[in-house]
Amino acid sequence: MSFVPDTQSQWFYLKSQEDALTSLAYETALIRYLPTIHDLTTQPAEHKIIHAYPIQKATVLLGAKDTRLPNYKEARRFLQGQNYQVLVRPHGGLGIVCDPGIVNLSLVQDSRYQNLNIDQAYQQFVELIQYIFEDYPLKIEAYEMANSYCPGKYDLIVQNKKIGGLAQRRFRNGVTTAAYLSLNGDQEGRGQLMKAFYQRGQADTSYPNVDPHSMANLSDFLTEEFTLADFNRLLQDKIVFAKESILAIEADSWQDALKQAQKQLRPSS
């Protein structure tokens, strides 16, 4: 099955370049906000949101399991000593690295319109990524790269190198499937950073034994560097988005959802 944008739905593109905490708050708020739009508006069409957010400040987004490392505080101090901001993200299993060469992308949907199970939602997102890049000489596959950081069943792979990973979050009727994509930059350095993090945290075998060479940037497989601007242009070429801002449809409800989300998020300590 291949991805085809549903023309019966209204697609909204939200591109934010806020700080990491604000971007994560948006992720938490959108999953609550989208079903509210459907509840409060009289428009029959389903709304879907694609949210793209680069994080400009070098940041490591940890999973809850990372905070249970035996020597977690020392491992966290190591990351901070390398000038990385450290946050715990609301979805995803283990830590990922974010910097200007990484784009985070999420698809937010209402399960009342399309009731996908966990695997189906992941597969849909894999097909979305394949659709976006279908005109490029890339064969994007999905399988686990066990020796990468944050390995998972739906890792995004090109030529046996991981270029991104997927996560999923559900709240009542809201479903968010999200990915990070390594576009450019020092991917080997990112891998070395996470390898050292787990070593200093005294990770056991339930954590990944990171091999920095198991991962790559999307640009590594193209003749020219692929940038965030390239990605934004490509995405908007492939999907017809509504001109209206999704956040303006029910502005008061959005502000309420965002305030709730901001209360839940704080830097790792």
C-alpha cells in the first residue's frame, strides 16, 4: 500500500522554529486540540495536521527510560558539559539528538475518522515519508537498526543506514505519529555522543550498544546537501495544505491546550 494524500480531508501545515520546550508543548497540545476542533466546528471534513519543527539549539531529547540509568545524573551532566540542552520528551522510547541538521515531523489525526492500530499508524507514516521522497533516488525502508540510538521496529533506513526513527503517542481520540529525520550535519558525532551517554550512565543490555556508523544523513545519499528549506519546499509541493492557520480555527481552545501542555513540560533534572 502506498500513501496518497486524502483529498477529502483538510490538511494543515504547522511549521515552528520555537525553542525545544515550546515545540514539545505544541506536540502535546496538538493531540488534544485536533479532536476539539472536530467537536466544536460544523465543518464535516476531517482535519489533519503535519507539524514540522527543527530545534536550533543543540538538544538531547531523552525518553523516560533514559532517566532510569544507574548513573543517570552523571550521564546527564556529560551531555550538558558538551553544550547540549537535555529534555525528556513526551513520546518515544529513548534519547535522540536534535540540532539544525535534524527535522522533527509529526502527523496528528483524530482516530474517530480513521481508527488505525499502532502498527497501522506507523506504517501509514512510513508510507508518508516514502511518498514525500518518491522523486529522489532513495529506497527508504523500515526495520529496526538495533545498534543505533533509539532503535525501533519502524526505523527509517537507506542502504542499511538509519536516517530517522518513529514514535507514537495517543491521547483519547488524538493520535500523533512522529519522526526525526537526519538531513545533514555530523551524524557520526551525534552517534558518538549517545554512545558516551550510555557508557557514562552504566547502561545494561536493555539499552542500545550504539554504533555511530550504523546511522547516516539523508544528504549522504544525494549529490547535494539536503537542507531544511529543501524539505519544507518538498513537503508543500507534495501535499496541498489549507491556507488558514490550524491554530486560528478555535483559538481559545488552542490556548487552553497549550497552557496545559506547558505545565507538564520542564527541563530534565
